[in-house]
Amino acid sequence: MNTTYTISFVAGARPNFMKIAPILKRFNYIIDNSLYEDVTINIELVHTGQHYDRNMSKIFFEELEIQKPNYNLAVGSCSHAEQTGKIMIEYERLLMAHPANMVVVVGDVNSTVACSLAAKKLHIPVAHVEAGLRSFDMTMPEEINRRLTDTISDLLFVTEQSGINNLINEGVSPERIKFTGNVMIDNLNHNLNKIKSGRSKPHENIFNFVKKSDKYAVLTLHRPSNVDNSDNLVKIWSALTSISEELPILFPVHPRTRKKFDALGLINDNIFFIEPIGFMDMLYAVNGSTLVLTDSGGLQEETTAQHIPCITIRENTERPCTVEIGTNYLAGTEPQIIIDTARTILSGKGKKGSIPPLWDGQASYRIADDMINFLLST
Ligand code: UD1
């Protein structure tokens, strides 16, 4: 007897797109090749509209070959409660009109927690990809989103050992936890191959910057704790200014960060502010860089996977394996520590790092199989 299952995949903000891409790709392969006998799988992609600018959303769909979303909830930017509430209302409405057998959420953004709550209250099983990560800093909106999502999810797909430990310490039953590796690395490997084989070429401004710079750093900064507070931002800026005397810094600027820099009037000839760039340009720039300075979560992982030194401008990380096994340094926001870490790296004494377990480019295979087996067992 043939059984049909509908799976609703949620993506809403920039860091979701690189996680959902390899999972959708694998599901499409399974469907096109009928890998599971007597099972029909329908996949539906929902974009919440949390991010909406071309450079924050559409460009990722094009470059990562993500199918057009079946639905766009178009919630846009607003306060946390309003954004989370709007997504819940719209997604609940959608699920009631178009029921699903499983909802898949990724990462830790407001769309992740909003859609998992809406689904769970309709008794739809939830699968959370990138579960168990903890910064233990409840002032971060992402930490609240992660904890709430994990508490109600039926399947918890974990990227590193700390995720398993955290979930077990929180009393989660081991059957819900699946150590499947990191889909960010599936996406990274796939797209790095496209660059290395010449199938993807960077835009001219990025190509020219990389070509003319013998060594350079790439910078990203958008955490509210770093950019919303002027004192912190000025402190971080003093470290960046000092590092920029040693090597130029390419800085694709997030919209919320741009507003703050414009208001404070911070500029420097050797720090190159550019608009947010797509995944392929970023990968090209990071892959050729001497070091990366960031407060992003994903870049800590992508640099470790490429053996590129990374200075994380935060007091904590929810991805400790990048520091313990990889090339990441948790420098905090004290200028002297950031500068000294950069000097260690530039003097050639930086750590070389290894690739964490199961960051092998096959996480999406394991995740898709586990999801289908879960559906078959219910
Ligand atoms: C969100 C995620 C964060 C992730 C980041 C990556 C939450 C709580 N935070 O933070 O985890 O690392 O995305 O970018 O979900 N804006 C635009 N265009 C857009 C989107 C946003 O101009 O397409 C501006 C708006 O002024 C908005 C501000 O950026 O108010 C912040 O956007 P928002 O989605 O609220 O949070 P992010 O800082 O992007």
C-alpha cells in the first residue's frame, strides 16, 4: 500500500537558507529516484519573510538552487514579539488549510521558534536541524529560540558532541537525539566545488579585491550586543582599526549594522564597507582570506571546515567544537585581546585545527533518512 507524507520545510532568515538547501536537495533526489518503495513524499517550502531584501534572501535562493517557496508569509521586520506572533498566526493558518505530517525547522531565528510552536500545538511532529547548541547566554534572542524549539521538537538533529551533552543534561530522552553532523558543511563543500571548478564566478568587485590583496581579512558584525550598543561598537572598532594597519579588511555590512555605523560616522581607509553579499561571493572571499573576524555562528563553522583562522568577537559561543577542535578563537570584545589574537595568527603561530566528527558533507543524507524512518514508524 502506498502512503503519502507531506513535509513542511520552514526558512525565514539569511542563516536558514544554507541549512535548508542541502536537505531539500536530498529530499528531491529521494523523490525523483523513488528511493523509498511504497512511500510518496510531498515537500512544501514556506518562507516566513523574516528577511526580505534581495541581498538577504532572494540571492541565496538563486545561488543555492533552492526551489521557489510554495508559500511566503511576508511578515517583514518588527519587534521580537510582533514578528514571532505574526509568523505563528500566519503559519498556523497555513497548516490548518494545508496540513502536514511533519514540520522541519532549522537554526535559531525567530522563524524557527514561531513555526515549531504553531506546528506542535496542532499536534504535528517537529524536526529541529541544528539542535542542542547552547551559549548559556539568555540575553541572546537565539538562545531563547533554541531552548524553546528543542523542548518541543520530536527529532533533534545535532551537529556536535556539545549538543548531545546539553540535551541530555536538560533531560531530553536519547531517542529524540540524532547525531547526524552539520548540513552547513554539506552546503559549503557543494558550493566550494562550484567555485574551484570555475562553475561559479565571483562578482567583479569581490574578484578585484581578492586579486589585489596579497593578504586580507573578512569581517562580519551584526549581533545586537555588539552593534546596538555604541560603547561596545566603538571599542570593537578600535581593535579593527589597529588590525587594519596590518592588512585590509573586507566588510559586508548587515542592514542593522549599517544604520549604526552611519549614525556614529565610523570610517577607515583600510576597512572596505560593502553591501551584504550573496553566499558565493562570501565563500570566495572567505576561502582566500588570511583570517576572519566575526560574531556570526555559521562563519565559525565554515572557517573551521576550511582551516581558516577565525576570531569570534563574542564572550561565548554555542559552537565550542570550533574552538576545541577547529580554528576558532573566542576573543570577546576587549580590543587588546582581539588585536593580540590577530597578531598570533598573522605571525603564523595560529592553530591549524581539524574537522569535527561527521562534518563530512553527508549530514543531509542521514537527516533525510531519519526523518522518513520517523514518519514510517508513526
Ligand atoms: C536575524 C536572526 C539572527 C541571525 C541574523 C542574520 C533572530 C532573532 N535573529 O537577526 O539570529 O544571525 O538574522 O542576519 O531571528 N533588515 C533589512 N532587510 C532585511 C532584513 C532585515 O533591512 O531583509 C533590517 C531591518 O531594519 C530589521 C533589522 O535588519 O529591523 C534586523 O532584522 P531581524 O530579522 O529582526 O534580525 P537580524 O539582526 O537580521
